[in-house]
Amino acid sequence: MDRTELGTTLRTWRERLRPGDVGLPAGVRRRTPGLRREEVAGLAGVSVDYLSRLEQGRGPRPSEGVLSALARALRVTDAEREHLFHLAGAAPPLPGRIRSGVRPSVLRLMDRFTDLPALLLDAKSDVLAWNPMAAALLGDLSAIPPGQRNIARQAFIGAGSRVEVGTEERERLDRALVSDLRRAAARYPDDPALRQLVADLRAASPVFERLWTLRELDERHGDRKVIRHPELGDLTLDCNVLEVHGDDQVLLVYSAAPDTPEAEALSLLSVVGLQPIGAVDPLSSAGHASER
């Protein structure tokens, strides 16, 4: 393990990112170039002190899980991810595991969705990346521990979600989630994180256990979902699923038809972001929204 070079590399990669690159608000009084340590630590699910010691070349050898989490948080390329593992004296992930790296080209695509919320998921429904609009619509995703930042986990045993659906619609979406995981389990039988996720869901959720034992395979299509925003109320949005070929990842994009209340709400969210709606001058907000 090359502690000095590992620390310098982590710090350099942190400083080249902007908050918007990882779906975080820019905030005010930002003196540090790039992301703050606490922001990367939150995204990776490690303590700020732990990350500080790593960057200063005096930390312990990170586990493979921590290295993978740091690689996701820092949005590194495949080559950089492999380099990170080598610097830490660890073997890069073996073939046949679910890909959690995010291509820079996909991040650039998400950056173009300035007025549409977008989430990137891997094959086991982990949330790998999101844009600022997704955080404005769904809440601060960086506040969710990385181990819990999973669509299926949140749906079956999570603490709740802003996505609201009726009983019949909930059953249909649950079946689609279980079908996705069953397909993933067939494609990646040796992926330990996927095996652990399925085991956790079967043990904690009777609903998941019932659907898992049915062994049904449903097709996944775009949906209309109701998002219960704490200030804007219920927003019925289209949710389209775009496949990232070659990476076994999907991009979820929320949108609304033009000239609808939902479209106006998304325009407002694109202006205020994570700020409380009341903290923004409504006349100023309306003016900016009309310019988009």
C-alpha cells in the first residue's frame, strides 16, 4: 500500500469535482476547490476523520468495499478505479461482478438534464449517481448511507419514500423490482453484494419473500409515478427507463408534459434546488423559470 500516493490521489480527485457533478447543492462560502471532505465522506459512507487520515497518508488499508464506495463517490473512470485499488494494495474487483463504476459520458449526459430529475442505477438497483434536480425532487440522497441507497431496499424495508402509489400500483412496481433482482441474480450468481441484498430483503420483508418465491419475470416499462413533495404537493410525473448498454445500468428520468402544473413545478425546482421554496423570492424565481 502506497499511503502517500493514495492520499494525494484521493485529494486530487476530490478537488477536481464540483458539487453539481454529484448532485449536491453548491452552497455559499465555498473556499475549497472541488468537493469538501465531508461531502465525499457522506457520499462514500465513511467518517470525515477516516477520509482525512487517508488523504494525509496515515490511514489504515481500506477494504474493498470502502475503495469501491470512494470510487463511486469520486466518479472515477475504470482505469482510475483499478489504479485506486492497486495503490491501496488490493486486487480490483473480479469479472462477473456488478459494475458500479460510472462512465464520464453518462455523467455528462445527466448534466444536460438541467430541468429533469435523473437517477443512475446499477443491476441490483443501487443508486450510483443523481443530478441536482433529482435531489430537489426526491430529497438529499447523499444523506442516505450508501448501504441503504438502493431502490429495492427502500421500497421493501426502507424508512419511507416520496413516491406514492395505490395498492394495485404498489403490487405491480414491487413485482417489477423483484423481477429485476431475479434477472440480476441469474446474470451475476457470484456477486456477494447482490446475494446479501436478496438475503436481507427475504429475511426482513414478507412481501419480498412472497414475490421472490413466485419466480415471476415481469417486463419493466416506463411508469407514471406520484411524487409527494413536502412543499409542492403531489406531482404526477412520467418516469422513463433508459438502458446504458454495456454497463448493465439504467437511467431513470422524470418528466412532465408541457404547460402542466407538474411542468411548472419542475421549472421551479430547477431554480430553487434543495432550498426551501419560501426562502426564494417568488418573483425572481418566476423570472428565471420563464427564461429557461
